[in-house]
Amino acid sequence: MLAYTFKRLAAGLISLFVLATVTFFLVRLIPGSPFQSGSVSSQVVEAVEEEYGLNAPLFDQYAAYMGNLARGDLGISYQEPDTTVAEIIGRTWPVTASLGTAALLTAVILGTGLGILRAVSKRKAVREGIAAGGMLLAGIPNFAAAILLLLVFSVKLKWFPSAGLLSPAHYVLPVAALMLYPMAVISRLTGNALAAEMDRQYVLFARAKGLGRGRILFTHALKNAWVPVLNYVGPASAFLLTGSFVAESIFTIPGLGREFVSSVTNRDYTLILGLTVFMGTVVILVNLATDLVCAWLDPKLRRSYSGK
Amino acid sequence: MSILEVRNLSVQYHTCQESRQALDGISFSVGEGETVGIVGESGSGKSTAMLAVMGLLGDSAAVSSDGITVCARPVQPGRDIAMILQDSLNCLNPAVKIGRQITETVRIHRKCTKREAKERAEELLDMAGIRSPKLRMGQYPFELSGGMRQRVAIAIALACEPRVIIADEPTTALDAAVQVQILHLLKRIVEDTGTSLLVVSHDMGVIAALCSRVYVMKTGRIIEAGTAEEIFYAPVHEYTKKLLRDTKGHKPFPTHPQEVHLQEEHLQEEHLREKPQPPLLRLEHVTKVFGTDEGIRDVSMEIRAGEVYALAGESGSGKTTLARLLTGLLAPDDGKILYRGECLDAGKGKRAWNGKSAWNGKRAWNGKIQMVFQDAYGSLNPCLTVGQALGEALRAQGGKDRLTPAERRRRVEEMLCMAGLSPEDADRYPDEFSGGERQRIGIARALIPEPELLICDEAFSALDASTRKQVLDLLLTIQKEKKIACLFISHDLALIRQVSSRISVLCQGRLAESGETKDVCSDPWHPYTKMLLNSVLPPDPLKAGKVRPVFAEEGTQGTDSGKGCPFAASCGYAMKCCFEETPGPYRFGSRETACFLYSEKHTGKRAEGYTMTSQI
């Protein structure tokens, strides 16, 4: 298992290297310079570029950046000359992460609950209601959901504040906007997987040996049903933890996603690169964690990782 | 006093379109300490009846009865009644350790601490004949062999402390030798604990080996009931007679004695009359190994044109690997496969789509070797009509003489007629056919490119006795008519004995013995062959009751390193050399065996012109 983890981490490092390289050269394809703006003369731009080493040969710049990256130094933001990229991430990520975690937890808890209900409910109306509701929610794009929530609950009903992230009440609408889609998908996956598990022979056998319905559901069927669900939850949580560009922009939340959008419009090379590498790291780690949890649930997978 | 009493049980299945009567007023009872059998073919409603008794049928089934009682109380699953299901792999939760699956059962039925439950579980596993219960408790189902899993299922059933155990096809998924072990175990449990046992099976041999009283079921009704002696020696109902007749290899009640007689004679004679044909396919020291123990090692054999050659062995013996090598789905690691003397270099093989090395797509014998699969439905694409599937097989051989669609259609229809189906069936989809009909389609598809060798990989194992007989007869008729060679791969020695002229027995990837089928089956030389033959259960209570397991427990088979005879660990004749060197093959006339009992070195000098006889 340990060997497997190390192998995955090594593969992750290679992925990060490729990601950083590709992003480095792609960013340079954005027309214009980071320091260009209407009121600045071209002499000043050139002078500042000189100072930041941007007129050196591209490959030298690349080598210098990768050298710094290897030491864990993400460089200085061009837009806020006194702050390092690491500081910006340190400032914005806790905001995004708290929002993402809240959204993830609600999505998983509600999604699983609805999924279980759909699989075991004896009432057809409940089963089909959940299925149809899930389909509807999964069909609404998250920018539409965000704006709709904002209009109804903030502008019309004035139940929740519309912008910022100051109090728990501020969390409600962005979390709702973020979790709707994952919740719908999780409930559908859980429902399908659980219904399939409940038809399996071992459930019949468990009933034959006198186990109660609840015990069969929670200790037997759910453990098997979770594996396909987790395969979705992993990537979905990586997505939530790296921040949603749309939701953060609509609710004006000072998070990673919004920072990323503004860094691209500002052509802030180091910030774009730093954020990309950081998000890449999160995605890789979260996916690794998902696979490890799957292996913990599925003994067959565990043995195959251990190479036995 | 009867422990289990079922009176006038009926079950109807309701679906959106129709309702179907699955059971029609059946009544039966099981007395204290009694072993009762229910026999019937698939679809006769046996399993439905058992699930209905346990109260485990789904919502779509409407159950009505005048009373189902266990010890004079209404049935509640797990209380006084326990059940063992057919598929031991699927009836254990794959994600939960064996130990916990037993202890949770123990703890439902008696109030005790976790520790006590654990001790009880170990005791139960020991009772079920598992040798190191502590080790097994910490393992997951997939780490255990099929026989071992069935033992765990039995231990779980025992944990319910039942007065009666229902065993639904308890050994159907198991190898013959393991089947004998499990049946033996069930018998011992009945003797030791005094529980009653209700065995449900399609296999007359299993019923004969265990039961003292038998019910015969057909299409939801009990059509005959009586003691085992009555049912097996003096059946009254036509259907019971037919079941017994169709049971593999044994024909105690021929309705048309001449016909049956003629057929056997015909087979035997033809094989004798035929001159030895030139070899169609030759294997020379073929090896293909997966991991450490799977696959085949150093196998040589020869299939002649027009003959029926059988390959026997248990699951995991490498039969399917061999079939895949012959059809070119795999390429050998070592050794040669020659088709009409033409060899294809294994080195030229390219990687197939599944990443395993395989032959190049176009081969010298393209289309000349065809295969009939075990899972007839699984091997047919559900989205293609039968006509399309057959047409595709016809087109796949390609070549110069390309057929027009009309010609192809005609060929498909001819082929379907030959396989005992109607031309209109070409426009139907695989799911519209019954199991036997699907296997006919499988045969038609294999035969339509006009092969010279047909490989049947357990092609008849999944069919009921009577269906199997029909499909088998059809295949043999076509085989003789068209002089197609046939490689018959099966674990079922009774079946092999009936159809083949020559046989090879595979034991864990190595050839144990080969020769004329009638010689090998009537006078086995290799201890492994003998064990296989001894595991066949005849549908005769006296004979089947006498069949004893060769080794009582699981996990005694095989040496680890691939060195030595693979059967040595469970062989009663094993010598020291059997564990250290790989035996033979030693050749005597038309027979060959890989056992040191027949080697000159280990048994001393032989006189000139010595005629070898069985040493066991």
C-alpha cells in the first residue's frame, strides 16, 4: 500500500512538471505584457520588464522559474508587487476551502441520504420524486442556479446576504449553488448502486440468515455501493476545493477562483502559474486520497495495490 | 413429527404485462433428522418454492398457502431454518471479512459477547471442515476457493442453529471432486447435529447421494413423490423416467431401447472403423503461463481430422487457456502449435486488444477453427439479430469468394434449419430464445464458416439434462455428417465418455493422462484421472451414497513451485520424487501418462515386451 502511494506521488510530481511547463508557455501566448495599460508609456513597460527579467530568452526564464518552483518558491505577483504568490494563495485558499468543504459535506450527506431513500422507499411517489428532482437539479447550470438563488433568497425574500463571506449566513447561498449539482449526481449514483446491491445474492443470503433490513442496508450493501459513488466524489471534491470561478464571482467572494480569473485578465504570469500548480497539486492529492479510500472499502482493490 | 411443513403453496409473478403462475399448489414436508430432495429442471419453480418458504420473494410475487410452518410456527428467516444458496461467491459480501459475516449471524441468534461469538465462529468453521479457521476469519471471500466459500456458507447456516437447512443447488457451481466433499460434509452435519436437510437440485446424482425421500417438480407442480428407492428404481411418472434417462451417461429406462442402443453402438463402431486420420492440429510442448500458477505447461497433443477429442479437467486446470491458444486469442510462451503441419512462429504474434500477446489477425487456418462457448447468451451480441450474427461470422472469413447478401441470407437460413431452428429465427434477437435454442445458435454460428475443427468449451454445462441431450445429439449428427473434428472441453467425465473417442486429462496445467476414451475411463492409470472418475455421482442411491471424497479438506491440492507432479499433495500413491521432479510423459502404445508409477527409473527394470497395466 505504501509503495503504491509513493508510486502515485511520483507520478503526481511528473504531472505537475508537465502542467507547469505547458502552462508556462501557454501563458506567454496571451497577447500583451503584464505591465501594459493605457496610461503607461512603452519605455516604462520595457524598463519594468527589464527589472522582472521578462526580456531574457524565454528558455532562460523557464529554467529560472522551474528552479524556483523546485525550491517551493512561486515568485512574486506582478499586479501586487509587494506580495508573493504564496501569500495570495495563503490569503484566498482558506476562503475557498471552507466554502468548498461545506458544499462537499452537504452534497455528500444530502446526496447519500436521498439516494438511500430512493433505493429503499416502498412508496413509488418518493422514489420517482427523488429521481425526477435529481435530474432537474443536475440539469441546471451552476451560474443559473447561483443567480436564481441570489434573486429569490437575497433580493426578493432578503433571507440571506448577497455578497461577501462574513457570517455563517453568508455561506448559505454560495454553498447551495455549489452543492446542487454534486448532490444530484451523488443521489443518483448512490440510488442506482444501492438498488443494484440490494438485488445481489449476498443480500438475499443475509436476509436468509436473519439479519434485519437496516443492518443489511448499512453494514452490507452501502459498503459496496460506495465505491462507484466515491469515484465521482473524488474529482468533484477536487473541483469544489479549487474554487468555482462562477460562484465566487457572482457572490463576490474573495477566494481562489476569483483570484484566478483576475490574474488571467491582468496577465499576471507568476500568479496564473502559481495558482495552476497549486490547483493541480490539490487535484492530484484529492484523487489519490479517493483511490486510497476506495481501496479501503474494496478489499480486492486493496490486494491489487499491494501487488499480492 | 415433521419439522418443516408446507401446504398448498402457490406463487404468482405479476409484471406490468402479464401474471405468471410459478408455483401451483405444492405441498411437502421434512421430518426430523430427515434428508429430503426436490429435483427438477431449471424453470420448474424449485428455487421460487424455497424462497417462498423463507419469505424472501420480492414484491412482484404473490404468495398464497394454507400454512408454511417450521416446528409448528410460522417461518421467520434465520429462526430454526437456514438456507444455503447455489452461488457461494455471490452470497458472501465481497467487502466484509469472513469472520464478521459469521459472527454477526451468531450474535443474532444467541446473546453473547463479541469474543464468544468469535470463538463460536471458529468452532463452526472447524465443523464445516475448514482447517485454519483463525486465518480464514481474517480473509475476504475472493481469497477463498469455491469449495471453501461453500463451506463458509454452510458455517453461516449452522450459526443460525437451525432445525432444518435448505440447500438450494449446494454444489452446482463446484468441481466434481469438491462436490463430493461438500455432499459428504452435509451428510456428516445431518448425522452430527440432527438437523433436517432439504436439498434442491437439478442433478439426480446429488439427490441420489444424499436424500432418503424425493419430490419431483415440473412447471410449478410436484408430479411425483416417494422414497429415494421408489423414485430411482421404480419411477411412475413419464417425466421422472425421462429425467433419469437424460442424466448423463446412464440410461436405465430407455423408452426406445433400440434407438438408444443403436446410437451408442453407432458411435463406438464408427470410431473403430475409421482409419487413423492425419493429424489436423498438433501441439508440441506448448506452455502459456499467467502469474505463477495459472495456465498450461508443456502440453503436447494431437487432434486428427474428423475425430471427437476430449479434454477433461477441473476448473483452473487450464482447459480454457488451451482453447484460447488454439483459436489464436492467445499466443504460446513456448512450444509450437501446428495446423496441418504448418506452424506459426509465436514471435510474430502481436499484442491483441486486451494487451495479451496473440497471433496476427490473418492466419493460415483462419476460420477453420471455430468455437462454441459455454455462455451462449453472453457470446451473442444482444443488439444483433441471429441472422446478422451468423452473417457476420460468414463474412469474417472473407477471402475471394465474397457472397452477395442474398446468398449469405440463404446460407444463414440453411444453417439455422440444420441447427434445428426455423429460417424465420434469423430476424429475432438472442433474448427471445431459450437456453437450448441459444446454444443451437452458438453452434450454427460456429459451423457456418465451415470449420475443420470445432472447439466446444464447456458448451453444454449450463444446460438441463434433457436439453443437453438434444443439443448434443444435434452437434454429433452434424459433426459426423460433415466430418468435422471436435475438441470437447469439459469437466464432466460422464459426458465425455459418451461422445469422445480419445481423451486428454489436464491437471493444473499439465497433461496427466491421454489415450482412447474407453481405455482411460474404464481403466484409469493416473491417480488424478481415477479421482475424477470416482467423483462422478450416478443417479442411483446405492452407488452414489458410496462415493467418498478423496481428500476430506480443501487446500490440499497442488505443489507451489510448479515443480513436481501437480497432484502429488493429494495423491495417495505419492513418492518422494513426485514432489521434486516433474514426471513423464511415459508412452505405452496409444496411451500416455505423466506419473512416476509408470516410469522405468522409479519402478525398476522391465522385461522386454512388457505390457503396461494400471498400477493403481
